[in-house]
Amino acid sequence: MLIKSLVIKKDYLTTVNEHATLEEALKVLESSGYRCVPILDDSGKIFRGNIYKMHIYRHKSQGGDMSLPVTYLLKNATKTIKINAPFFQVFFTIKDLPYIAVLDTDNTFYGILTHARLLDMLSSAWNVKTGAYVLTVLSTNDSGNLTKMTKIIAKFVNLAGAMTLDAPASEFDGKYVRRTLFTLPQGTTETELKAICKKLKAKGFPVVAVEDLAAGMNIMSEEKPGVFLNEE
């Protein structure tokens, strides 16, 4: 269960009881340094929502009553996911939230999944720490395209990672609907890189970007896809 492995369990979290006052919640937020924390019921099992430091500050600056219960400024009460939810659901739920509350199969509070852990996971999947180059390759929606592209690359090097995304509808007049990011391993030579790009293009898979991970820059011309900067 991928989500479960990324969750910070509730035992390691700073939380606020639903009966705490806004003044008490603010002290917790200020001492912890977090911009928001979960609100739980007396049992510590039911997620009520989140309390944000900025909302309390705004309430206080406007002369609001700080003895009101923390639930007065409760937010994100329905922003939760199940521990066994499909991974893609996280992206539709977390959006601009600093974290998403995770519930177990009994709907009790299990912990939180933060943006930071999500990005770390994606970074790991991309293998940026052990890769040399990342190719952005366009493809149509034809069956077997991913297999064809990986076979081409495998003739030269072993793949360090791959990630597939939808391409913008306007890109190349809508002919190409997929962008696949291939990470080539450390030790890949420039000769191998160019041979891979040439072969992919010849087979109908244009390479529109090549990022040199060591240099932290794109080494392919944005104006002339498929052309390396040192060849212009």
C-alpha cells in the first residue's frame, strides 16, 4: 500500500482537541511552528478538520473572541482520503493543502500525507539522484508505444526511471497526447544520448527536451525540438 508507507502517523503529529479555544490553538501553532494542524475529537480518532494560524491571526486582528472553540474556524473537514485509496486520488484531493488527512478503513484518523513526502516519492520514482539525463518524449495514443520507446532506449542503456504524463492538447496540433519522461542512468555518454534521441525520432517519437541533471539545465533547443544547443 503505497499511501500507507508515506503517511506520518498520528502518534508523531501535533494536533488540537476540538474543545480547545482559539487562544489555546494559537499557542500550539506558535510553539510548533506549523501553519496548520489537525483538529481531533476527545478520543483522538475522529478528524474534525484543520485549524490555520493565519485564520486565527485574522480573527484576532479583527477583535474576534479568542475564547471561542477552535471549531469556529475549522477548515477542510471533508478533505480526506482513505488509507487504501488509489494513488491518483491524492492529486485530486491535496491540491493547495499543506497535507491531506488520511483515514483508516474504519474512518478513524490514521495520519497525514504531506506535500513534501509526496514530492520526495515522485523524485525517487524519477531517479534524479542517480540519473544523468531526462528525456521528454512525445507519443500518440497508439497501443504499445511505451514498449516501443523503452526497447529503443534499452538497446543503448538501462533505464533509470520513467514517468508518463498527458501532453497539452495544443502541442503539435494534438497529434501527440502523451509525454513520457525517461531518466537515463549515470554514465550515459553524449554519444549514446544523441543516438537514442535520433532513433526515437526516426521511429516517430520526437524528443522535445533533454535535461542534464548534473548541470541542472535543458540542453535541447526549445525553438528547435530535437536539436541540441551545442549543434545550433
